[in-house]
Amino acid sequence: AQSVTQLGSHVSVSEGALVLLRCNYSSSVPPYLFWYVQYPNQGLQLLLKYTSAATLVKGINGFEAEFKKSETSFHLTKPSAHMSDAAEYFCAVSPPYSSASKIIFGSGTRLSIRP
Amino acid sequence: KAGVTQTPRYLIKTRGQQVTLSCSPISGHRSVSWYQQTPGQGLQFLFEYFSETQRNKGNFPGRFSGRQFSNSRSEMNVSTLELGDSALYLCASSLIGQDVSEAFFGQGTRLTVV
């Protein structure tokens, strides 16, 4: 069985500050891990994915995440927040080589950016 | 190439009515999955279609149904609408045999039941 927990339903940072969104997972098999971003009334856009290659994954818009097996974590970071980063972020887990039906999503973290 | 297209984008229905939502996958993609997103329950898997056959189904009542056509376009239908069916419905498409790392989401259909 797999699950994912996002710590903090709402995170607020100042423009230019570090963004850190936390995600912990549970999986009985080596997982695939994802971060998606969703803007209001839009679908989900894939930011980055971990599929058992490099543990530090770089994504779009300057985001990156590090897979830490010992901590069962996959936290999302960005060195300097921009106003356009304000959105909801979802961490997700799935078994490898499976279809979209097997994705388990976290409850989401809403990121607000203060001017 | 064009992304996943969902129509309509917004819909308002009355309790007790039925509704049909459409999803056109990326050209060449034959797997389509549907999700319901609500503030309280988050993103929940509804069902997946592949080559016109339902391959997986989530834990939703029989009022929720779907189908896939030979051109891979998919529809989902909700009968006897309830207020709790108000949600953003998302579909995702992927290639034959490709794993989940290649799933692409549409912009969703916002259904409001009044």
C-alpha cells in the first residue's frame, strides 16, 4: 500500500525567500514520486518526477526535490520565490511502471507569496 | 501538439439531473483516467479506460459511469446528481504501455450542482 502526507496545508513566504514544501511517503515497493502544481480552476501540471534515477530531481520553474529514502521524504524547494509561484502543490506517489490510475495524491499545500 | 482537452469547462446542473463530461486525450494516447477533486476529499480516482475497456475503477457509486470510444475520447456520466457531486473533474491521458510518469492532465470541468 502507498500513501503520501503533505505537511502544512498552507505555506506563506515572502517574494525572494526560500520555498520549502514538505512531503513524506509510505510505500511497500520502490516508489515513483511526483510534484504537481495547480493554478485556480486549472488542471495539474507536472513540476518534476523521481523514477529511481538521480535522487536530486530538477523540474520546471526553478523547482527541485530530493528523494531521501532514509527519511521517506520528497520535499520540494525553490531558492527564491516569485509571485507567479502562488498556487496549490500536490505531492504524489505511485508504483513504478503503472498507469495513472495508481497515483495517490497528497492533500495539497497552498503556497502564498507575500510581496 | 494539442494537450488533453476537457469540455465543457464549466457546468451548472440541478440536483437530480444527469451530466456528461468529455475528455479528448493527446493524439496517440489510449489510456484515459478520470479524477474528482473536492476541497474536502482532495483528488480521488474515478476510473481508467484503455482501448475502450474500463481497466480500473475507484470507490464511487454506480451513478458514476464512463466509456471510451474507438478514437480514445472518453466521456463520464453522472446520473441523479447530488449536491456533493459539485467538484472539479479532471482527466489524464497516457500512451500505450507507458507508465505513470508520462500522464498528462486536462484543465478540468468545474461542475456545480444546485
